[in-house]
Amino acid sequence: MGMEDKSKDSALRQSEEAGTSNANGEIETFDTAQFIQTGEVGIFMCDMRSTPTDDAVTCNNRLLTPLTRQERPIIGEKQWLYLEKALKKKSVMAFVLCLEFPLILTDATHIDAMREDASNSGVDHIQEEASGRWKLYDRQTIFQHWVSCRRQLEQLLTLLFRWKAKRRGREIVVLSGGMRVGLDTLLQDRETQLSIRSLTAGPLTARVEPSFDDMPLEGTACPTFIASESQLDEQFTFSHSLITSKNYLLTHIGITRELVDQPGTSDEEVTALTRYLHNGREFTAALEVLFEKHQFAEAARMEELRSKHRRRQRGPEELRASLRAVFTELWKVLPDAHRRQVAYFQDEFVFDFLLGYLAPTLFEDDSDLDDDAERPPLEFAAFSTLCRDFIFNSCVLHLSLRMHQEDERKKITLQRADAQRQASERAAQRVQQQQEQAEEAAKLEKLRLEDPEAYARRMLAEQEQALREKRAKVEGAREQRKAEKMRDVEEELAIAKEQRKLDKLAESGDQHEYQHRRELLAVRARKLQERKRHREAEEARRREKKEKKKKEHAAQQ
């Protein structure tokens, strides 16, 4: 099994020493997870059996309520935050997620039936785990799998697919085992129209036990709690391919660079997008359908009949959720040619940024309004204008990003050329110095042979000059240390004086000014202590070096 991504450079290499870093990559680790980065390849491994029972798992506040103990979160909150930190590495183009068990076991409907059977069995799996009687490596125990904790699995799949969608050329592969059979799984997301490979290694010496006779090999990956109603339970799908022979898994991750001539977005393309947004019948019809579907039309028609309480109910959060659902469906309506011209506005940051720019007062809280003041309904004209401006400005944002990336590429090219020029100059200087040293050595050798007395005088003069320079250097360093000590003494006196002024100010002065000056004084005192510690460490190293030289000199005598 293999995977290749036509994006960037470098091959996968593993470090043998955990928790260290080298020139080719970096390793970050803590007790229950580890992240290794080498070049543009990132490898994340985490333990699926170490979630504390009292851990409040919210997936970095992505869940409205923390996962309960009965839901059995697979990884803890610290592991989740560590995973998000790894995914934020901008240089990573290929991400390898290593888990004990695969993400998807079988169809979500079948999982519900398995969970119900397990619940009816009367076995308390939490108590079994606590007492040590739980079959830790029984692959058929549903509570050990990701599909058992549906809310966390959905957040994980959403996180992975959105990471892949944010940048063209990114790739993800999920590696796992423990099923006693090889699996080649294809996960698909209908929202981003992307797919992820999940590879499960089978047994190498043990007996192959497929155990999938009564399990669907394709279907819904997990029930979705954050998708729109039209996509409920259908956003993530999967397809298993069984490998019923003994096997092992070797994944090749090759990142290559290809120079592709990509024409810039021309004025004609922007004009075509504008024409589509304003005159396209398909887009206008989609706006009308979405306006009706998400009850904007009802809010406009029934404004006079609805009570103030009902009008207040459709507050900023409800309006924001409705608009987010609208733009999620508009993304699918856009043709591929126009979709490539705009920023991925399903991203939460892009969505908030564009709406904040286009309609900064749209989501203002109306709790401070007078009783007689009412939030006006969002009419179709304003709704359609907002949608068109939103998509057009996402095109502008995409153009700005491409221009910025082009500027960055040019800057990097210039920096590399400048670095190569400086390296060439340094190499030329080294060669010239070596030539001068060789010529000087030849002259000295000639002088030694022709006039030994003149040679001796010259060598003596050079030794005396070197000794004077050494003494001058030592004296300069000594004077510098004295000056630094004097500055520290003066700083201590100034801090003490300022502290006395602060004591008086605390009794009868402005508390705001007192707090401000107190913070500044604390910074000065901290910097002074840091300088002292640094100087003491330097003096200790200098004494140690001096003692070492004395011992070496005594040993030579």
C-alpha cells in the first residue's frame, strides 16, 4: 500500500531518540502523545486508553457540552489540544495519524445496534475497566472504538477534512491495526468533496480473523450533529476493502515539487464571477430557495403578526447559524470554475472575517435595546446583496492571498540568491586567506633558511604582539565587567528610590498610576536579576575554564 502527494520535497525518516530534535526535523512529546516532523511530513501518535475519568473533554470548546463518562471519550482534552497544535504547523503538507484502532469500524446504524446489544448484556464496561477485568485488546468490544464516542469522532473527522481543504496539495493518511485483518478504508466528506485513506495493518504471524461477516463494509461513518438537516447522517461516508491474507503495512510518503504554470486570475474571470452572481439564474434561484428554507422569508412576512418575544428570539447567534448554513450550501452551488476563484469561506475564520467586514452591526446583541426598539427583518434584497457581496469579497480575499504568496515566493527567492552570493563571497575570502597564509608561511620558511637571526627577531616580535593583544583583551573584558557591576549597583539604587516613591504614592496617590509604575518597576527588577544570574554564570564558567587550564599545565610539567 502506498500514497504519493505531488506537492513538496523530502522523504520520511524516523528519529531513534524520543523527545529530541535535529537538523532535519523536530520531535515534540508528552506522556500520552507524540508529534514528529521531518521536512513537510508530520507524524502524530496518541494513546487511546489514557483519558482521565474526570477530564472535561470539549475538543477545544468545539462541543457545547463536555463529553460524559458514559460517552467514553477516546482521547483526553490535552491530547486533542496537542493534535490541533500539530495540525497548525504551516510547513506540514503530509499528515500521518497513528492510532491503535481504525477510525471507522462499520456503518453507524449497525454500530447503534451493537451498542444496544452491549447495553442489554448487563456488563458494566466502566467497572470492568476499573477492576482490570476488561479485555483490553478485544477488537470486538465496541466501547474501545472511535465509533463508540460519536461526538468526538465527528469533531475529529471535521478537523481532519478541514485541514486538508484549507491548502491545495495537503494529504492525510490514518495508520492503525489491532483488527486481526487488513483494511484499506476510504473516508469521504460530502461537504469538502475530499477523501482520506485509512490503512489498517493485519496480523503478520497470527491467524487472520476477518469477523466482518455480519458488518456492512460501506455506509455512513458516523451520525453528524453539526451538519445541516439535509445532510444529517450523510456527511461522512466510508468504504472498507478487506485484505484477508497475512500482511504488514509499508507506507511511502513522497513529496515532490512540480513547477506548474498557473495563470493569474484575469479581469475576465472576475467579471465572469460578477456576472454569474448578479445575472446567473441558477444562483438567483438558489438564493430564493435558501431565503425560504432558513425562514428569512417567514421573518419578513410575519413581522407584524409576531410578538416582541418571538422577534427577540431570533437573536445574533441564531442569525449567525442560519447564515452559516446558507453559505455552506452556496459553496456547493458554485461551479468549480468559480469555486477555485474564491477563498474557502466555510472556514470559520474566513466566514467571521467577511461578515464582520460586510455587516459589522448585523450580529450586535439586542439585549440593550429599548422595549420599543425592534430588530428589523432581513429582507430578500438585503439578503441577496449580502450573499453576493460575501462571495465577491471572498474572491478579493483569495486574490490578496495569492498576491501575498507570490510576494513571499519572490522574497524567498531573493533571500536564497542573497544567501548563495554571501556564501560564495565567504568561500572566496577563505580561499584568499588560505593563499595568503601559504604565501606568508613560504616567506617565513625562506627567511628562516636565509637569515635565521632575522627570522628569530620576527617570531619574537609576533609573540610579543600576540601577548600584548591578549593582555589588552583580558583588561578590556575586566573593565567591561566592572562597568556592568557599576551599572547594576546604580540600577539597584534607582529601583530602591523608585520603591520609596511608590510607597508614598500608594498612601495618597492615584491608584491607576501606582499600579502602572509598580508593574514597570517589577519589570526593571526582573531584568536586573536576570543580568546578575547571567553574569554569575559567566564568572563560574570562566573560573572553571581557568582551573582546567591550570590542571593541564600542571600535568604537562
